[in-house]
Amino acid sequence: MIKKYIKKKLFLFIGLIVVFFFLYLPYVINAYFWSAPVDFPAGRVVRVDSGLSLSKVAELLEEKGVIKSKQAFKAAVYVLGGRSGAKFGDYFFEEAKNVLVIAERIIKADFGISPVKITVPEGNTAYEISLILGSKIDAFKKEEFAEKAKEHEGYLFPDTYFFLPNIEPDQVIKEMKNNFDSKITDVLKQTIEKKGRTLEEIVIMASLLEEEARTAQTRRIISGILWERIERGMLLQVDAVFPYIIGKNTFEVTLDDLKTDSPYNTYKYKGLPKGPISNPGMDAILAAVYPEKTDYLFYLSDLDGNMHYAADFEGHKANKFRYLR
């Protein structure tokens, strides 16, 4: 009789435990795994770098206080069908959210930040690009960008970009350079090599053409002239280098300016300048690769931007007298 009583009480106790377990299990799971941490970084941006595995992203989010449990986050990702992993980028968390919401945002690249549309025109220098970025993104570190980007002059591809407002200078440089690399196809590289030139030489020439002419046709003609002058050992005498060297408009350059001692001065040193003087677009790059062969060795632009060519110096002097008086 006593054994039956004890057994009955034991079953009742176990039943109460089971009921308690199932009643409070969701609360426990939510409190310790699914709900947002007390120190959730509301109003802050958390960066998820490219190349991180799902496990590493989970560790990062747990470390930053975005989630309570990395295991719960990974489980949520799988439940939501994000087996391809997390999407890298900067995530803005305006307010605390549970791990399911966080997981959904991470796998869908829901950054919570509206990107800023920025158009970089052909022929801008790294410094000019820094001013464009600074005018569009208030908090952008334009001075840092100008300093770091200068060594990549010529390879910051002009295009329309969409940058997050908290983007770092290094990220902008990387994206613009990656864009450049994507435009220089293997076929184009092979063509450049067959012509006995390097990509660096092409980019430098393209930067000159970008500043010297405004149409694809005139760029190809001038490209042919400049490459021929190099072949003949002549000075290039390109006026477009002076805005880069001394900051003067080409029509403001004096005879003394032509003597400026700079590795970019094509009036003083033969061959191409030391490096690109701007960041050329695809038309200028293609003009540098595919020059048009002519009998011309000289050219000038009149005050209206029209181009005039000559086969010899006498013809060039006549053009100067006729169009630049």
C-alpha cells in the first residue's frame, strides 16, 4: 500500500516537472538564447568582413553584444534557409532585436543603411575624387582618402558607385580598383602585351588622352601622335600635365612653367610622365591601346576645344598663329 502511494506521488512529481518544463521552456529559451542581449549595441554599426565563415560571424555578433548565443544564431540561420552563409558589410542596428530578426537581416544583407549614390567622372584625380566623396558623405575621411589614393592614381575607375555613409577610405579605394581590374579583360591584356607595352604605360597614356581630348576619335588620333613621338625620341610636350604639376589651367601656363623640374613635365623629360595624371575612363584606355596611325606629329586645341593637326613644326606654328591669336 505504501509502495503504491509512493509510486503515485513520484509519478505526480515527475508529471509536475514535465508540465513545468514544457510551460517554462520557451521562456528559458527566449531569455537565454533568442532575446536581445541587455547590452545590445543600439544605434551602432557592426561590420561583418568578407570571407568570414558562419561560425566566425556568429562569434563576432556574440562578442559585439548583438546576440546572446552563437549556437542560437547559427540555428536561426539554418531555420531561415540561409545555408549559403552571412552577407558581409556594415549593419546598422537602430534598436534591440531578437536573434531571428538578426539572422534574417544578416542572410538577406539588410544593412539598415541607405547607400549614397556617387558619380566619379572620367579624368578626376585622387584629390578631386576625395572632394566629391566629401561633398556627398559628411563623415567621410576625405583627407585620409586623398593621401592613400594618390599612390593608386590612374587605377581608381570612374563610374557611378553606391557607398554606405560610414564607408572607410580603404574600402572605397578597394572597390574602385576592383572595378578597374574587372574592366581590363584578359583579351585586352594580351593585346597590350602583343603591342610591346605594359598596362602601366597604357594607363599613363590614357590619363594624358583623357585630359587632352574629349571625343573617342580625337583621342585615338592624339594617341597615335604621342606614341609616334615617343618612338622618334621627341618630347611629348603635353600641356595637360601642368594642372597636375602646378595646378594651373593649360591656357595659363607660362614659358617659365614649361621649365618646371618635375618627372611629370613632358616639356623637360622625354617619354611618358612618371605616372598617371588622372583616372581615365574606358574610352581613353582603349584609345591608348588602339591608336590611329596618321602622318601628324603635332596638334593643338583652340579656345573652342576644336583640334587642329600638323605633320611638321612649320604647320604647327601656322596653326598656332591661326587659331590661338
